[in-house]
Amino acid sequence: MHAKRLQVWPLLPAPVGQQKRRRIVDYFYALCWFTTLCVFAHSPLLLCLHRAKTDNILTIVYPISAVSVVFTCLVMSGTALRDLNTLPASERKNESSTKGSFTKPQIEHGNLEGKHRENTVALVGTPTNGDESVKSGAEAGNSEVEYIESENLNDVEDVDENIKTLLAGLDSKDWVLVCEALNNVRRLSIFHKEAMLSLVENVIPLIVKSLKSPRSAVCKTAIMTSADIFSAYNDHIIDSLDPLLVQLLLKSSQDKRFVCEAAERALISMTTWISPILLLPKLQPYLKNRNPRIRAKASMCFCRSVPRLGMEGIKAYGIDTLIQIAASQLSDQLPESREAARTLLLELQTVYEKYHVPRETMVPEESEMASWENFCQSKLSPLSAQAVLRVTNVAREGLVLGS
């Protein structure tokens, strides 16, 4: 409830109607002039009476003068009050919103809180314009999306119908329908891989679109879909991998923990199911990305993929190329990149030394030329070779001490 306003004559009138305001100001000036005239009019009379030494008359004149001034002030103030009280209600509201308001601060604060609650309800409530799309979005916001692990997914009931409506569901503006379509992609990839194969090229761009969604539920469901796509189709998606890969690297390096963890699992699935000989060229450009977090995630994927090449695969890919890549990551900004580079260098050292085991027929000069230290110095700059040898020698010393 609003506080009852005090009907007092304001010393400084708030902005009201121009005519009423002008009339009140005129009353102020008239009051001031009248008071001044009264003082000057009574002064000669009082002076004469004082000279005449008529104390009895002075006693009568002084109260009469004071009463006349006070009576005049009361009359003019009452007139001003009547003019102010006859103002329209809208002008009084304008007056109360300015510095002429006399309502209590606590009650004003309560009214503001009530208005804020009303505005909040209006924002989240039913839209006044009757827009059905906004209403459905508000109703969908109350729904909960369930994240189902791959092993807990059930088969679809109608394969043909799901395939027909799949692309439309993935491109829907209703995010709940998008999540349902993404889960259907997962089900079809697991239980009906051959039936989905022809749609994979069209499905992946829509999965990438969902990965860019600002809604976390859509983003995480799309990440889980990516992991199932990797495990189901392996090298068949290598031509469409680039946009999917960059989004997964971005999502694995963001702040939302549950999205980050899901993206890391998807990247592990990628390095597990896609051939490293095809995946490593895709990862290599991201090792020099401007974003240090993307570099770190790409380094970890690169480090996981190289051992899957095997000794023959590493030799075919080029151990000198791989050692240069690992050496460049040793000085990276983030510790994840540096740790991945150390792990890769130890793997490369092991492979190199197995292929260059000193034979009994070798002379000492040939044995020294084939050493790991000489190989690093021949393929790297002096500073990079020194950093690589420091890492590998410290690790070797640690293994010797541990044994």
C-alpha cells in the first residue's frame, strides 16, 4: 500500500501545471511585498507614538500590527494550499516522483521490489503477444534433457521413419527436438550403421551446428553424438572431419567442466577409432594454433595417435618429422603441451634405438654416428637438440635409478 501523502505547502514546489505553478509563485511574491509594506507602513506611526511617550497606545498598536501580518500570511498560504490540492491526480503523481515527494523510504523500497517482481513474472510468464514459438520455447525450457551413455541406448522403433525425419529434426529451431534427433543419430549409428552411412555427410554439418549452440544441453548431446560417429564410421568420415575437429578442440578447452569432459572423451574416441596415418595430418595444423588451449589439446591427441602407428608406421611417417614437431611443443606455454611433447619424445627415442642397435661389426665411429644424441643434433637446432636431450636423458637416468 502506498503511504498517505502529507498535504503540506511545499517550500520548493515540484514541477506541476504551468498555470498553477505560476499562481503559487505569484502568491509568494505578493506575500513578501505585503509583509514589507506592512513593516514600512507601521514604522512611521510607531516612531511618532514612541516620541509621544504614549505607552498605552503602543501596547495596542504593536499587537494589532503583528496580528495583521500573521493573518495576511495565513490567508495567502491557505489560498495556495487550495490551488495545490485542486491539481489533477496525474500532476500529483509527477510531483511525487520528484524531490517534492514525502513518502517514506521503506515503503518506496517495498513498492520497487514489488514492481521488480511483477516485471520478472512478466518476463518468464506467458508472452502477451501470443507468439506460439516463444511459448513453446518457454515450455521446453522446463524440460530436462537426459544424457544417455552409448551402452544404455535403445534401438529405434521405426528405422525408415527416423531416417526420413532425421535431417529436419537436426535443423529444428526447437532445441529439445534437436537433442532427440541427435540421440536418434546415435541409435542409428550403433544399431543401423549401414542404413545411416549414406546420410553421414549431411548429418555431420548439422552436428557441427549443434556443437556451436549456446545451449549446453544441445552442445553436450552433439559431443556425445560425435563420439558415437567416430566409433561407428572410423575412416569413412575423414573428409568431413575438419569442422568437427576444430569444434571439439574448442569445446574441450572451455570453462564448462561437464562440456569439457565430454569433448575430451570424444577426442579420445577419435584418436582410438580413426587411423593415425590419416588423423595426424589433420591434427598437425592445430599444433601451431594461436589459442594455447587448442594447441594443448591438439598436442595430447597427437601424442596419443603416434604410438598407434607402430614402429613401421613411425618410420614410414618420418621419425625426423615427428621429433621436430615434439621439440617445438617443449617450449609451449601450457604444461599439457610440454608433457605431451615429453611423452612423444620418449616414444620416439625408444623406436629409434630399437632400429639402431649397435652391432658387433660396427666400428666405434659408426656406433657414435648412429646414437640418439647425434641424431637429435643433426635434425634439430642446437637449442632444441639440447632441450630434447635433457628430457630424454633425465627420463633414462630415472629409469636406471628406479631399476
